[in-house]
Amino acid sequence: MARNANGYVSSAQATAEGIPRRLLAAAVASGELVQVDRGLYALPDTWEDPLLIAQHRFSKGTFSDETALYLHGMTDRAPFSLTMTFPRSFNTKAAKGAGITCRTCADDVLDLGACRVATQYGNAVRAYDVERTLCDIVRGQRAVDSQVVAPAMQKYAASRERDPVKLLGYARRLGVEAKIRNYLEVLL
């Protein structure tokens, strides 16, 4: 199973396939698998994927902001810390303790633009799409790094996959339509 899943297997996946958890423990004891997190195992020669591990550990989270920009190739600056968005009701203490920058979001827009994206190691994680990510990086009271926003907007404007209607729809729902329109008027 791990060989077919980029070197990783979770205890939930093994259980779903009818494999008893004691066999996972035996595989760890024999060196066939390495336990990388609670309920997540990898083949010994598998490169550690911090994004997959964080997603496994904090499954209610969605990669957002600079982390999502990086996943989508909209910036070449690797994020200093992973950023995830959680429901407002989620206790973020453990995630913050793990070094994750935590954002919270209202439930009615929490899944807006959520999609699956491949990490640099080829593992699928949950992240916001490009349009939602662009809206997120320009909204809120936190200071936005113009060295991140402007180049990302320029790449988006030059992209063949851009969807300005979708971007403006998200911007309207997230309350940043005026800011997004300013960028689009200059770039398109």
C-alpha cells in the first residue's frame, strides 16, 4: 500500500483495507515501515513531506496564504512556516505548538476554493485554489508583504488558467472586491 501511495500509509487506510493495526506495529518493529506521526507510516527510504504530515496531524486545516501560493507555484519563496486555515471553533493550540501559523475562518466560506494540490514530493494535500489564496493574502488586518502579493498577482494575470470571474466572485464573498479590482485593473 505504501509503495502505491508515494511511500506513505495511514493506519486508517490500512484498517479500511482489512489490515490489522498490529501488523503495522510489526512492520515498524521489523524496520519495513517508520512511524512518522501518530497513525502515519512511511517506507524507510521515503523523503519526509512536512506538508503531508501536517495535513495528517491537523486534518481540519487547509493550507492557505503563502503556503498555498507556494504549492500553486505562484511564488518561489518557500514559506518560513506553514500556514493553515481552520474553522473558528477549532482549538489551534496544538497546531501553533507545532509551528504552524493558524488562521480561522467562518464556516460559510471555509470550503470556498478548497482543492487538492500536490506537494513537491507528489503527495496530495488540501489547499485553497489560486483565486481564494489571492483573496486571502490581500484581506484581513495583518500586514501583507508586497514582495509576495504583487508578483503573485502578476503571475496570475499572465496565467492561461486565470479565471477573473471566479476571482471576483470569491473577492465579493470575502469582502475584498475593491482591493482585487484595483490589482486587476492595473494588470489586465
